[in-house]
Amino acid sequence: MNTDDSRQPNMSPENPSSGDAVAAGGGIIEMHLRELSQLFDSLDHSPFREKDLDRNAEEYIVDSIKELPSRTPYALVIHLDQPASLPNEDQVIEEAIHVHFARRAQGLRRELRRLLRRGWISLGIGLSFLVTFFLVGQFIRRIMGDSQWATLLRESLLIGGWVAMWKPLEIFLYDWWPLLGERRIHDRLSRIKVRIVYTASKPADARSAGIGDTSPVSL
């Protein structure tokens, strides 16, 4: 994986390539595949353009883009150890990658909406409990005065009311923004430029996934 924006993808002139042009100074994600099927989920029998990506490939791409500056153009360079096997293969692969991440972004968008809806419902319930417990505490004060037992009951009710507010506060303070960040990442990946480099051998600086973070990475 290349996280240095000043570097260019490992494409030598003797290796044929196709797909989008990779802009200089952009964020580049490089990966090495022995065959095209490694990029996709082997259990997904959908039409090619609708296939889900392999989980390891998806995680690698998502984790890699998180390490790149957010305001630079992105490109995915795939080093493939086999010749083109499909008509307009670069366009087909790019469309499949875009569709996959657009589908993931849409799922995260729905999940975020559900979370916020649950937050508003929880907020209404929490406020209802808080107001009810406060009014009951005021009633206890009028009936029992400021005795120790009355104070204990009022404080207990007030604490219970704030405990009822814990869930909506957690949602609105902490839970929604990680989902928003993930959705934005998948939105960007749904428009990423894709270039394929056809090579008969593994690029010199590539190593197998799990051994080390180099550019490009083999799957």
C-alpha cells in the first residue's frame, strides 16, 4: 500500500495497463492479485457487475483509504497476474467496485437514519421520565417537607430521570459520527478511479498480505 502522495504507482512501461489515468500527487492504493476472482466473494453468484468484493479485499481498501489525506484524489491500482479475460475488463471491474461501495454507503446511510430515529425516540422517552420524576419529587417535597427521607427520595428520582437520558445522550454524543465517517469513506470509494496493470510476475516491492505493509499488497 502506498501512502506517500509523492510516489507513483508501480507501473513499468513493459506492463500493459488499462483504466482511469492516475493523477500525480493523488492518494494511491495498490494491491496485487494472482487472478481476478480473488477480488470478489466466491460465494456470491450475482452477475459480475453486482458481485460483492471479497471481505479481505474490501477491508484492505477501506483501511488503506483511511490512511490517506482526505482532500486528495484517490486511485486504486490493481496489479493482476493474468491477461484481460473480459471485454472492457477495466470498465467492468471499476463498475463492480463502484457498485459495491455505493451499496455499502447506502446501507450505512440507512443504518445512520435508524440510529438517529432511535435517538429521537429515546430522547422523548428519557425527557418524559425526567420530567415525571422531577414532578413526583416536588410533590414529595410538598407532602414530606425537607426531611432526610424526602430528600433521599427526591434525589433518587432525579438520578433515575437522568439515567433514562443515558441512551439518547450516548447516541447523539458518540454513536452517530463514526457511522457518518464510514458512510463518507464508502461514498468516496464508490467514485474511486481504478487502473489495472497486467503483469506476468509479482511486482518487485510487493509481499504477501499479512507479512508486511508494502506497496502493492498481495491478496
